Amino acid sequence: MAEKKTNRRDFLFTATYAVGAVGVGATVWPMIDQMNPDASVKALASTEVDVSSVNPGKTITVLWRGKPVFIRRRTDEEIAEARAVKLEELKHPEKDEDRALNPEWLVMLGVCTHLGCVPLDQKGDYNGWFCPCHGSHYDTSGRIRKGPAPTNMEIPKYEFVNANTIKIG
Amino acid sequence: MSDHEYNPKSKFGKWFNDRLPLLTLANHLTDYPTPKNLNYWWTFGGILTFCLITQIVTGLVLAMHYIAHADMAFDSVEHIMRDVNYGWLIRYIHANGASMFFLAVYIHIFRSLFYGSYKAPREIIWIIGIIIYLLMMAAAFMGYVLPWGQMSFWGATVITNLFSAIPLVGEGIVTWLWGGYSVDNPTLTRFFTLHYLIPFLILGLVILHIWALHVPGNNNPIGIDVKKPSKDTVPFHPYIVIKDGFALLMFMIVFAFFVFYTPNILGHADNYIEADPLVTPAHIVPEWYLLPFYAILRSVPDKLLGVVAMLSAIFILAALPWLDTSKIRSAVFRPLYRQFYWILVADVLVLGYVGAMPAEGLYLLIARIATAYYFLHFLVILPVLGFKEKTLPIPLSITEPILGGSPNLATAKNKESLNR
Amino acid sequence: MKNSIRIFFLTTIILGFQFNSNAAEKVEYLKTDWSFKGLFGKFDRSALQRGYQVYTEVCSSCHSMKYLSYRNLSEKGGPEFTEAQAKAIAASFEVKDGPNADGDMFTRPGKLSDKFVMPYDNIKAAQAANGGAYPPDMSVLVKARGGGVDYIYSLLQGYVDPPEGVTLDDGVYYNKYMYGNKIKMANQLSDGLVEYSDGTNATIEQMSKDVTTFLMWAAEPHLEARHKMGFKAIVYLIILTTLVYFSMKKIWSRIETKV
């Protein structure tokens, strides 16, 4: 009889603690989630860019989700150079064909994959980009060739709405 | 601080505790001997701690999204309400939390008044409490300004203008408070800064409040000194913790009802209209918890004297331990005081009611009588009562009358009804 | 226990007292059954969609709704247009954007992320076009009026001939429910003013109800989530309170004193 009573009491306390803990968890979540991107930020996911005025060999930089996006109209030499590289030589092997669907246009996030600085155009050992912060060299396809960055510069989701307009996101 | 030496069991515990006696503190808090006859009115201390923490946490979160600028404040509040994840929930908790905070603090204060908790040796606890209450009003007022609605703006204008009642330097002080020639962006940004600061001051004072409480220990419904630890006390944990927890949950049900089902009922519709310096709302009212003082302010037909009356109504409370001359703490054994106590409660409720009504005609007359009675209670009734009143005999200990050992039947009966 | 119940009631009374004092100037508003009232209240989707139609076709030429975006129209708990419909609605508006590369402002079709297009550039322009009266922004209008939805619903149907002895200036109209009875907005609704695509008969009453429902949602877009979460929270609290109550009884049974 006495033993049974203890058991029930233990069960009661355990249940109280368990239910209480669920409540604490449920209360903490909104306080954490409020720091995630809000509805208005999520809604601004795409931007359209008019590229009719960009000549071969020129790059424009546009802002998308608060980050720079490089849109480069590559010259034939640059394309040839990018496509001639053997995959074995690359730290992060990716074919240029996969990175630039339309070979003339390279659209990528202008953010160094090392620690997030913006690389400089037409600099570095590979005629592509060079990040001044910690010395990462990227080639004409935005692939990492030398330096501390681990991966190639990211290609965002984009599409040509028409011949002159690119929609990023 | 501690009544007894505490020795941690583990070696590391001892090593740590010798350098920073946190374990001693934790032990003191769990073992703290509490009178075992505390009723539910005593749970509001814990509830208030919960309110303060809730306000600080939700406030910090809101500050991450709020923009303290006259052009953007209203928009940023709407942004919180619409777009921020759970923003509506957090803001409604914060806004209704202020009301719940005041509800709890009024119960806490009136409990203290009934059971004489402000009397020796607890005067310092009481005075710290009054300072906390003043800071709460300041924080609540400035917080109400932040959404930059019509009531925010005009409330700020009216309240800051109170300072212009001060002779000679009044106008200068008001201009200084505003940082301009009217309530405007500089006023908003400084109010935001202070609104952010004050809760942490309150938190510090709450620690002192509890510290000062733990020196003499809790008062209790029969108001006698309790030997501790003894048969009359229980350790704070688990007895009081679970009881406070139960009361807190009941409180949270009421709180949740407001937040989820009538989140705007305690606010004022005009505050959903963006601040407009050209148009005053037809009917300016402060939040409900400030209404009694607002009624006192308006009941005096002179600008300076009105402000003086309003401030005195608050500061008079600080002198209460000396205004009340009775040696008996608890109203249970003071039959006359008990009646005056309830008249005072009614008086304050009446003041709150007329504070919400237009200051004219009958309302004004009622406000004046109620104001006069408020001061009469503290300045005349309480001091005289201490000498004149025939009090009931008090029991020797908490356990005694419960066990039926009291020689005085009336006392035992009184106590029983208290314990229920 | 008894004491805690007493406290519970006392707080209710005190707060009830407060509501009464708030409702100082009471006017009897027209009543209708709002689907969003009550513990489980939800919006009537088709009423919201019809209400949006009334807003766009009737109100939006003067009243802005600056806190709403076209994306809200397809969000959960709102009118719940499909995303394609919401996109089409957005695209039917011309939105001012810019500056472009040449530094010029330009217009383009609206996107989901755009805010509702405003009828006037600023308050002054709105006043100038409306005889000095600013048609208030309607995003939070329901919450900004003491009577809430009942007030707006009544006001829209409250246009009557002024009683004898009341003279009205030019551009001022008489309304039973308006504060002070004088309103600068003329009666906007008439039977059959809009043509509902779902075939509902567009009476004045119907349109008032629909557009008021829409305004309620605009002011409280998370109302449904709030009601849902509130129910869960309160049920949860009651369960936990019960558990804590019995735990408390157990613990206090170790000593003789009652709680």
C-alpha cells in the first residue's frame, strides 16, 4: 500500500515536470524564431536586371538579398580559358558549362567563400577575381584556384526572362 | 545573509564555494524558512518576478525590431505585428504584460497594507518597493509612448507638461525633457533609451527588495514574529515554490486570455492612429493603472497644487511605516482598521473610475471627495487609530490556534478563516 | 484553494470595472454575426475575397492601406487567393520604382512583395483632393475606432437625412453612427454597386459586412493563428495547473497545514 502510494506520487511529479518542460520549450521557440528572416524579407527574394547596356569584358554588380551579384559578359578568350581547365586541377571541380549556361554570361554571388568579402574584378593570377581580405584567387569562371577559400563562388538561381533581362532568385 | 553554515558535499563544490559562495546562496534560498500559514495573497511576489522577467525578455526581443524614430516607430510596430515571426504574440504579451504587472503589484501592495507588512522591522523592504513602483510607472509611461500613436504622443505631451507647474524653472525643464519645443523625435529616442534602462534598475532593486526581506523573514497573515526555523515554518523549496507555481499558473491563464482573445481591450483605440501634432484625441485617458492618480491630479483646480497632490499621493506611502502607529501588524486583529482598509480599497477603485470619466459635474465632485478621503486615511485615520483602537488578543505562535490550544476562541476562529 | 478562487474573481471584477469605464460613450451599433468572433473565430474566406473587391472598387480611390502587401492576399489566414491570383492582382497595379541606372523613377507592374498602391502621394495631396479631410489609412482602421467592426459596419449603413434643425455645410454629410454625426465622406454604397463574381447579391448590407470583414483581417492578419494558439495555450495551462495542484497537495500533505 505504502509502496503504491510512492509510485503514484513519483509519477505525478514526473508528469508535472514533463508537461512543464514542454511548455517552456514551446515558449522559448517564438523568442528564437523571431530572429529568423521575417515575411517581408522572404518576399523580396527575386530581382530583375536589365543587362542590355553591358558590353563584352564588362561586369556589373547588382544587389540581391543584401549581397552583391556579379553579372559579367565574358570575352571569347575568357570563355576559352575557363573551358580549357582540366577538372583535376581544381580544388572544387565544376565544369564551366555547368556554371555558365549561356557561356557569354556569368552570373554569380560576388562573395568570397572564405569569410565573405567581395573579391576584386580582373585581378589575381587567373585573370578572374582576387579577394583582398585573405588572398583567394578565382578564375574567369569564378572557381577557386589558389588561397584559403574552400569552394567556388556560388551561382544563384537565375533565368533569362528575355534576351536583355535576367531575373535573379 | 545565511543563518547557518553550509558545507558542499563534493570537493569541487567546496573549492568553488570557498571562492564564490553561490552554493551557500542557493542553499539559503531553498532552505529559507517561510511561515507556513502564508495564504495566496503572498504568492504575488513570485508572480511579480515572473512579470518582470517576461517584460524584460519580450522587451529585448521587440527592441530588435522596433525603430525609435518619429517617422518610423509606428511603421516598425506594424511591421512587428504583421511580418516578424511571432511578432504579434510577443508584442501582445509585452503590452498586456504591463497591465498584468500592475494588477499584480496592486494586489501585492494592498496585501501589504492589510497585513501590516510595512511595519518594523520591514520598513526598508517597503520603501524599496515604493521606489520600484515609481520606476514601474515611469517605465510603463515611456513604453506607452514608443508606438508613437495618438495616445502616445498626447500622453507624453500632457505628462511632460506636468513639470511646467514648477515655478520659475518649469518651462525650462519641459523644454529640456523634450529636447525641442514640443514632443518630437528627440523625446522619442530618449524615452526609448530610458524605457530600456529602467527594467534593469527595477531588477537590481528587486534583488535588494528580496535581500531585505530575507533578513527579518516574511511577515504572515497573523502578523506575529516567527521563530525560524521552527514548527511554524517550512523550507521555501518545495513548499512555497510549488504553491507560488500553482498561483502563477492561475495568473497565467488570465494573462493568456487577454493576450489571445482580447489583446487590445486594455489599450486605447486612438493609439492605432499615428501621432498627429495637429489633432488632440477627444478623450485623453492614461492607462488604467494610472487612473487613480490621474483623478487626484484633476480634482485639484490649481496646476501646481494638482501636481503636488498627485505626487504626494504616491510619496505618502513611503512614510506609511511611521504614519501607522499601531503596534499590531495584521488587520485580522484590528477590527476597526479592517473596516477602514476596505473603505480605502473602495476609495481607490472610485478614484480609478472617475479618472476615466470626463472631469466635470458629478464626476469632479466625487473625485474631490475621494481624493480628500485618500489623504485623510493616511494622515489622520491611521495615526489616530493606532492609539484608539481596541485590538484583539494575538496568538503566541502560528501553530497554536490551529491545534486548538488558544485560550481565545475568537482568535482561533479568525485564524481558521484565514487559513482557508 | 478557496482564496485563489477569490483572487481569480476579484481580478475579473476589477478588470470588468475597467472595461465599463472605457465604454463611456455608448451608441447602439448595428449587429451582425461576425464569423471571427469567439474562441474559435475564423474569417469567412469568400467574405474576405468579396471584401477585397469592395475595397479595390470603392474605397481604394481615396483610402490607402499602406501596411498591406499583395503577398498578404495569398497568405494563410487571409483571403487566401491562390498565388497566381495574387500575382495577377499585383500585376494589375502600376508601381513606382527606381531610380534606374539613369537616375529616373519609372513605373512597372506590381509584384507580390509590393505594398498596396496608395491613391495619393502624401497626406497633403489626399487632403487637397478631399476638401481638407484626410481619408484615413485603412490598414488598422478597425483597431483605431472604439466600436471596432460594429462601428464601421454601422457607419457604412448609417447615412440618413439630417434631423430638423441640423444644417450641414457643403461636403458634409449626416451619419447616425459617426462621432458628432457629421462626416465628410459621402455615402458610397448603393445596392448592386459591385458585381460579385461568386454571384452573391451585392446589397448595401452585404457589401458593408464583406468590406468590414476584410478590414478586420487587414488590421489583425494573424487573428486565426492567435485564436488557434490561444486555445492550445489555455488548454495546456489548465492541464499543467491541475498537475501542479495535485503535486502541491502531495507535498503539503507531508505537514499538517492545509493549502
